[in-house]
Amino acid sequence: MLSLGQLSQMVKEHLGLYTSDDGILHFSKWVIAESSVAGRGLFATEDILPGEVLFVDHPLISGPRAASIEIEPHGCTVCCKIDAENTFKCPKCGLLLCSEQCQSDNVHFNDCNVISRWVFKIPVEDFDYRTVPRALTAIRALLLNDDQKQLLSALQAHVLPQHGTEIRDLQEYFEIPESEVEFMRLACCVLDANAYQIATAYGKKEMSRRGLYPVSALMNHNCVPNTKYSYNSEAQMTVKASKHIQAGTEIFTCYSGFLWGTPSRQAQLYKTKHFLCKCDRCADPTERGTMLAALKCFSTECPGNLLPIQPLNTTSAWQCLECGLRVPRKNIGAVQSAVGSLLGSVNFGSVDSLEKFLTTRITKYIPKTNQVVVDLQCCLIWEFGEAEGLRWHELSEGRLALKESLCRGTLRTAAALGAGDAHLRGRLLYHLHAALAERARRCPDQYEELKPEIESTIEQAYSILQGDISAPPDLDLRHLGFKINTVSKSARTADGSSQNIIGMMNIPVTCDDNTHTVSFMVYFDHNSVTLTLGGHRQRTPSRPIDHRLNKLHQRSAQDRTVPRALTAIRALLLNDDQNNYFPPFKPMCYLNTEQKSGTCKNTLKYQKGRLALKESLCRGTLRTAAALGAGDAHLRGRLLYHLHAALAERARRCPDQHNVKNLMFIPYAQNDFDGYTAKIKQVIDPWGFNVTGLHSYPDPEQAVYSAKAIFIGGGNTFLLLKRLYENNLVNLIKTRVDEGNLLYIGSSAGTNVATKSIHTTNDMPIIFPPTFEAISIVPFNINPHYIDKVESETHKGETRDQRIEEYIEMPHAAPVLGLREGSILHVNGNQLAIKGIAGAVLFKKGDKKTELAVGEDVSFLCRYEQDENST
Ligand SMILES: C[S@@+](CC[C@H](N)C(=O)[O-])C[C@H]1O[C@@H](n2cnc3c(N)ncnc32)[C@H](O)[C@@H]1O
């Protein structure tokens, strides 16, 4: 047996081999000492603050967890991928592998070398594919050097017949030297007493592993620990204080389920670690008032709860806190078994049945505070907003509210137990934040009210979970304040690879004193977030340097977990010339469009116009050729070929452009959404369309994504634009219209917002939109309901012409098309025509007002380029 001094020295050397990310060797604020709880333990030598790193440990050995192999036997023993179709047995040693690459990996080379030295009793083909992987972690102990073997042997081992059975099974297949059998058996006993399950990356399904972390192994257990631990992608384990640890006190971890009731924890600890915990929580029948173990009183008249009289005695009778009824332990056991059987009937794969079971069945038999209820509640929390079919945008109002209240309830329970900044608390705070953010997205009016909690929950969640491989991949971005609109989490990219897409995100980025709003697609794959440029840049009025971008830059200097997005974001700081070299856009696959490769600038600015321009140039040149009498000349053939290709491309982009049946009405310009929609419906439905109001959809963005045609009605333009921005619809509508995927109809205010800006509306500015910049389907302004000056008019106010002229004099002014009542501007790609019955007028800087007749082609307006510097 090593002395404490020798053990401390070995531990120091072990830690010294692996410095943490910050380069600090965390060994200064604690020592290894005799513990009154059990054997040796770690003790604080100084006060340690919550969140302080105690040490960063590295596994002596790691490998598959025997229990998980029983459940999921098809894991690769090198990369841990579970791939039943491709896994195969190594012909030399019988270990499972998933690829040639894994077979030639060093890890496998070493494993195989040890095993293939043994004499085989039966051929590899006859091996049960579980047997060798189950023993693999212990087999790897044979590869340790002498010092490491000594350290392993110095750790606590429960040498009992139930530990090490995997080595006995291994001996059925191989003749193994006795010394190796002995050491592997010891390794199994040490592993069972000390190993930690290694967390996997968020959302990644892989074979579960355990690791023997020698320093962590010296921490004793307490049901309310004062530390938390997390893993990075190299399986390094960082142990931090989850609460203030006073100098001289013992440093504890928790070996059991934190939200389990005392009888369950006791049973598990006894069975696996061979001790009965006597901590304060275990000694308190109510477990700090959380009543996690409580059962309903057996007396049907009584609403009270039963709890163990002496929780530290596993045979203690239970008693009702209300009526005092005493129940023998064996009767309690019978109820607990019945609850267990009831749980066996639940289909855990179905959230619907889980929710139904939780809300209608289980609470008939056990109190709402019972650990079984709390556990099921956690299952729902993790699923709502995250699982397939239950993504944020698909979540019903009821479920969103339920998620929020379950998060709050479970946070209360964790706080009552004294969890401190435990991983569980971080996870719950993240989920509460996400639920609140979703609520704010759905009800923008509530944003101001929700904002403080949205920010504080993510702040706390971030400080607890940062650097943790199992943390949600968008934690960083949410913490930086980016609003992420969930669209879909799984989609296929154009190159065929499967990606998880969180959604679209608009980031204001400052460049040359102008703030650009840039749309990104947000992807994540297990432990990183990727932002991909997509959508359109929009210039918005100048704002101060974007502090979030700076924050991201600063963080990159010290934090390796900065999302891979950083490089993409930095690219936004390039000037226009550099921008031309920016790599081609990736297709925005979830919108089902394929954007052609091109420079950033081209794709952004001219994508829409060029297809339409090509079409109209082909037609124009064909007309010229025909007028010249070209006949079937080569030139005509070439032009026809190009016209055909342009038409085919248009048809590909909008396969059913002319097959609109449903019209999405956006009533945001008025306040009576239902009444306004009903009015429009009454007129349009009889024409063979089905009109639905956007307000009737739970997720407006999602609804507009799916719409083929929208109609934005009139009312107050300021109010309308504000609501469009609040619902993130401005960029979305522009993108979809430009791609040819969405038909746009606007009347009055709906016409104003389709233009470059709303400067030329006739409405009163009753509310502030974030900017006057509008959807910009056309690059000029419109004045709807244009009225000519009536010479006999005695009214002394400004005429419409005077008002428009005032705008035209401004440096930022674009041309203004005045549409008289009964006029329509028909936009088809780059072809613009005045239609209807009343004609229009055009105001341009430096020009006199021009009359435009019905039928007139005004496509030239589309080519109007505003001086970029004048905004
Ligand atoms: C990982 S070791 C902890 C370090 C151990 N005390 C040592 O000296 O190496 C786990 C073992 O320590 C003992 N232990 C840990 N926490 C305990 C507790 N709260 N009460 C009783 N025994 C405990 C149990 O025997 C358990 O199996």
C-alpha cells in the first residue's frame, strides 16, 4: 500500500503530464488526506470559489462500458461509432471495428498486439462479439507502464466475485498467462469502484465509454457534492467547484443520480460501490423538503405523504407526515415494485405516450414530487424543442408552456437540494432560456418583459456549461446574444452529406462604419457550430461597432471552444474588393434552391435580376434579328438556345409557379387580424384561392417559408414594417421572392413595404419600425394612392407632389413611382409594366414629373442603381 505522500507524488506526476487548456497545473488548493467518510479523500487547503478549476484529469485507461455493450453490441472499439451494418470482427483478435481506418489505428494496433499473443482456444469466428470488447478496458491496463500500473493498483478496489466476470469469460476463448489474468481482474475491480462514464458530444450516438481518472477516483461521494465535472473532446476531465468550498473541508463528487430519492440512491450505491451513504441529505427523510422518495399515504382518506422514519436504516418503517400511519418497509417495497412495473408499460420512444403517462396516469399513484415524476419531467424537458417533430417551431403553445414550467420546477428542486452550479442546473437553465427565447419570438410584444430572464438564464447556463463537450452546440451563440430561429434540425446539403441545421440567423456586422445584416445558415455537428453565409446582405443605418463580434474575437484568444463560425464572421470585415474573392455560397438546402456558384458580390446583388435580364435580352435580340430578316441564322439558333435555357432554369426554380392555390394574407398593417383576413377572404376565396391569415400560424417565419404566394394588405405602413421586422420576415420575403419561390402581392402599405423604403408612404408615423428600409423587391420607392393636384382645391396643406418633391431632394432619395387609384405595377423578374386603368407618374432627382401610361414598360426603373455611399 502506498503512503499518502507517495500517492500524492504519483498524482502530481500524473497531472503534470497533462496540463489543462489554460496551461495551469491545478494542484495548489487541495491535498490528499485521510477522510472520516472513507479511506482517502481530497481536501481543500484554501477557500475555493464556485467555478474554480480544481484539476484537469486524464484517464489512465479508458474503453467500452461493459453494461453498454450488452445493450448496444455494435460499437467500434476504436472510434466508438455504432454501426451495425459495417462493424466486423478483427480476424486477429476478435475486437469489433467499423472501418479499415480504425483497423490500422494505433489504438487497435496496441489492443490487437496484446490479444493476439494469447493462445486461442476457439476460432475468432466463433467468438460472441460482446466478450472481447467487454473486457477491453481491463485488457488495456496491460499496456500501462510500471508507474501507471502502480498508480492503478493504489486505487481502491472491491475484490468481490461479482467484479471481473468479463475476464473469466475471456478465459473461455484464450489461454492467458496467470499474471495477466490477475492484473486484469484487479483492473476490473478498480474500474468498478472508481471509473467515470465519459460524456459524449451533444446529440452524438456512440458506444458509451468509461475512464479511470486517478485523481477524480480519490474523491469520496456525497449526495450533495461540492464539485462538478465535464469532459472535452480528448476525454480530459475538468473538475470545478460547484459551490464555495471552505478551506479544510472535504471535496466530494456524487456517484449517484442527483434527482433520485434516498432509497434509490442507497440501493444503487450499495450494489455498485458497496457502501451506505450517511450524508446530511440521506439522513433527512424529506431530503431538504423535496420529498423525492415520498409515496401517497395508504389511507384513502388522507392526502398526506409517506416517508422513511429512519432513512439511514434501509429496513425502517415509513410514516405518513399527515395522519401518522406507519407502514412496514416490505409494503413500501411492494408499492415501489408496482410503480416500476407501471413504468415498464411506458413507451419511452414516444413523447406523446410519455406526456400522457406523466399528466394522466402516474400521479394517480405517486405524489408529484416523487423522483419517478421528476425523472419523466426531465425527459420531456430534454425532448420538447429538440426532438424530431418537436422542434421549436413545431412545439404547440401548450407544450412550450409546459416545458417552461417543468424547467422552473426542476430548477427549484435542484436548488432546494443545494445543487449549486451543477451540470444539471446549467442544462435546465439552457432549456429555460431556449423556451423563453422561443416565447419572445412568437410574441414579440413580450420581448422587453422576458429579456432580463432570457439574458440571465443563458449567462448562468454558459458559465456552468462552457467547455463541456456535452453542452448544446448553440450555447456559445445564444450566449453572445444571437437570436437563432429554428427552422429544421436535419436536412441534406447539396453535396449529399447530412447536416444538422439549427436555422437562419441574422447577425448585424459592422464594416466601414456601416452595419450589415447578414443571414447565416447555422449548422451543427456534434461539438461545433458552423455558420454558412446565405440569404442577402442588407444595409441598415449605421450603428456602433458591433460589440458581440468584438466579444467573439476576444474570446477566441483564450477559448478553444469558439465556434468555427469565427473565420466566416471575420470574412465579413473584408472590403468590397476582397469580398470578390469570397468563396461561393453554399446552397440554402432547406429552401430547396440551388444558387449557382459565383462571387459573393454577384450572388448577393444580381442573382434575381440576371436570369430575368438574360431572358429579356434574348427576346429583344431575337426581335432585332427577326426585324433584320436573319431567318434561321446561327445567331438566331444561339439566341433561341439561350432563351430556352433561361426558361428552363426559371421552370426549375419555380416548378409550380402558376399553380398557386393558397394565398397567405398578412394583416399586420391593421390591428384586427381576424376581421381584416375575413374581409380579404370574402373577396378572394370565390376566385378559387384559399386565403389564410399569417397570424393564425404559430410560427410566422415557418409559414412564410412554406407559402407560395403572399398578399400584404394596407393599413399603417409604420406598424406593418415594425411587425414584419419583429417576425424576421423582411429578409425572408426578399430572399424567397428573389429566388422566384414566392409571389408577392401588396396593396397600399403592402406596396410601400415592397419597395426600397417607406419614406413615401401617406401614413402617419404612429410607431417606430427599426428602420425605414423595407423589403426592397424593387430598388425604388412607390407612393400608392397617388392623387394629382386639383387646381380648384382650396385646401392649404401640401399637395402630394410637394411631399414627394421634399423626399426627392434628400441625398438618399430613390425615384418615386406614384400609382394612381386603380393602377398596378406588375413586376416579372426584371420586366416592369404599369397595368390597371389609371396610369402612374414618375418623380426623379433633377427631372420633371413624368406621366406613365397604362401598359407602359418601366423596366428601366429596375436598373436604377442607388449611390451606395449616400445612405
Ligand atoms: C472512488 S473511491 C473513493 C476514494 C476512496 N476513499 C479511496 O481511499 O481510494 C470509492 C470508494 O470509496 C468509498 N466511499 C466513497 N464515498 C463514500 C461515502 N460517502 N461513504 C462511505 N464510503 C465511501 C467506497 O468504498 C467507494 O467504493
